[in-house]
Amino acid sequence: MIVMKFGGSSVADRAQIEKVRRVIEMHRAQRPFVVCSAHKGITNELHDAAVRAADGDGGPFAVFDHQRRVTDELGVDPDLVEPLLADLDDLLRGIRLVGELSPRSLDHVLSFGERMSVRVVAAYLRRHGLAAEAFDAWDLGFVTDDRFGRARPLPDFATLARKTIARLAPPTIPVVTGFVGRTADGVVTTVGRNGSDLTATLFGAALDAEAIQIWSDTDGVMTADPSVVASARNIPAMRYDEAAELAFFGSRVLHPATLLPAMEKAIPVWVRNTNRPAHPGTVISRTGTNDRAVTSIAYKEGQTLVTVRTPRMFEATGFLDELFGITRDHGIVVDVIATSEISVSFTVHHGTDTTALASDLRERGWEVTVRPGSAILVVVGHRLRSTPGIGARILGAMARADVNVEMVSYAHGSISFSMILDDCDVARAVPVLHGMFFDEP
Ligand code: ASP
Ligand code: MG
């Protein structure tokens, strides 16, 4: 069995869904288990509707027309989605009446996208000769905890999934909701935005799939963001740890948590392009045969760089423990760290409010600077650690791009070399780095 996941752009409209049909048809012999996102744009429209409803807005909301348009275009029975649209309408009215949008209600609203898309996609596939059947993931064992917006399946998920799948008649192609789940008490949850990939790898691992294919609209994972580097190209093969690092540091192709379930079971993950099904894409596996010094370059903008300086750190013990105890107490996630004898710099996520943290730190008599508008630029490759002079080449490229590097982090044996720079320097730095590692002979 293989898991095939189709993202929002792959199921955007009839033309795209027809491509999906052909791709599934091509892989029929491998017994596909299909996971789908909502049609492109639907989840954002649901989000918008929920926020507006909580604000007292009674609509109309774009999502209703949008879903009806896709359903109609596919020529499938409107009754597949009308009951769900009616429920959604009730739910939005309820949110407007209470004037409040809890994480729980938001998950409920967002869940409608995938629940509607699998129904119409499966119906379309059936009409065109495939034995497809739509499922809400929870009916195949995807029962989760109640951490809304980041729910995860309960420990018996794999057993439950295997049992329910075993009961399906063999030619059936399940078409399953990505992204959504439900608690044991029947409350709807989601695994988090862009989480359908994660649903796919979780099912893949639970069902011991031979392979997991993530179908989207790029030729696999690229050597750099193609919107910044015109000559960015496909990476044929890479390792799990490299792909995880890239996902975390901004490559938009995969959700950061996606690879863990596949990694644990050593199931290869393919990233493929629905628009170019003949292109092999990228295969991510344990060994990932790639002999370049650098596998890819990624970046994440809008980070905040916090620096804490105090002479007290000199020859003191427990300083880092104290410092990161404070970030922990503020619930702040720290990404990249560099230390000197009397200072520590670290970056925090986009959107993190550091005001309370900074004043807490200053109260201890520490000098604190906070620099928003920073970017993390990361060079990833498992050969970094065994290639002499690579750090010099990277920093040399930054000098040639006339970019000031504010901070560098490279741990012993690491597969990623991270630099912090000004947001506005990213567009200059990435092409020069990419040119050196990928375009020069
Ligand atoms: N539809 C959800 C989102 O847009 C999940 C996904 O597509 O992966 O976030
Ligand atoms: Mg996606």
C-alpha cells in the first residue's frame, strides 16, 4: 500500500482534480490510500468567516459559493456538501451570537474544508471508474487529544487504523480527510495549519505503507526558494534530517512535524508535482544519496533576535539554566542560539511578544537588546561537517553579497549552518550563496 496526499492546489478545481485522478490511476496497482486537503483557498475563507462571525458579521461568506462552484464544476451531487454547509452556517451563527471564537470552535469551522473536499473528490473519482470512497479520518481511527490547533492521535491510533482498513473490501480506494480529527468524546480537532501532510505520514506509519507521496505544485524539494533564486532546482534525493531541518527553517514544501512518523518507520517520502507527474520529484529517506557538500538553502524572515549581556556570566555556573528557565516560564520557543563568555543571543519565532520577557530579564540587572526584523538563513547538508573550509566559503559569499552577518550558529557535527541577518538582506544573500554552491562548476 502507498499513501498519496494531495494538497489544496492539487484539488483546487476540476482541471486539477482530473490530474489527481490520472495520478491515482497510474498508481492503482500499489493500492493507494488517498489523503486530501481542502480545495485551495477554502481553509483561509473558513478562517476569515469564523473571525468575522465572532465580530458580529452575518455574512455572506465567500466559502459557501466557492465550495458550491467546485462541487458543481465536478458534476457531482450537491447533496454531498449541502448538509455540511448547513451545519457550517449554524455554527457561524452560533459564533456570532456568543461573539467569541474559541480554539475549539475555530477547529470545528476549519474542519469543514477537508470534510467537503473528500466527499466531492471521491464522488468524482467514482464517476470516472475508480472505486473511491470518502472517509472522515476519525472513522479510520484518527481519534486525537483535545489540544485544539495542534491535536495528535491517541496511542491506539495505529491499531485502530489497521483494524478499520482491514475491513474495507480490497479494491476500495479510501479518500481521507487530512488535517482534521476528533476526540474520543466526538469534539472536532485539527492538527494545525498545513497539517494534511502530517495526517498522511501518520497514516503511512500506522499502516506500514511502502511509500508516502506528497503531491503538490513544485517539482519536489528545491535547492532554494524559486521565488528568490531563479536557478533553483530540484533535489533528487535527501535525508530525513536534512528535510526536517529545511522544513523547520522555512522551506514551504513540507510541514516541519511531517517527517517524524515516516522516519520512525523508515518509510520513504516522495514529494511530487501533480502538474508534472512524469517528474520524479524528491525522495526523502534515511540514506538519501546526495553527494554535494550542500543540499539546500532556506530562510525564515520576521524573526526577533534577543541578546542578553552580563559580566556576571563570566565564570558563573547556572546562568544559561536561569536564562532559559525564564524563556520557558514565558512560554517562548527559542530557535537559534549563540553564546560568548558574557553574552547569549537567541532568536524567537515570528509574532512572539518579547516585551514581558525583556523586562523580566532587565530586572535582574542584565543588559538586553531586542532586534525584530531579523532572518535566519540556513545552509543544510549532511556533508557540511566533513567538508573543510565550508564555513569560510559560506561567510565569503556573504561578504561578496555585502551582507552583514549578525550571528552564526554551527553545532559540532551539525547538518545545518545558521546565520542571522537583516530581513532586507535575504534577497541579496540567497542568490549569491546558491550561485556558489549550485551554479558554479
Ligand atoms: N487545509 C489545511 C490548511 O490549509 C490543511 C492543509 O492543507 O494541509 O491549512
Ligand atoms: Mg500544504
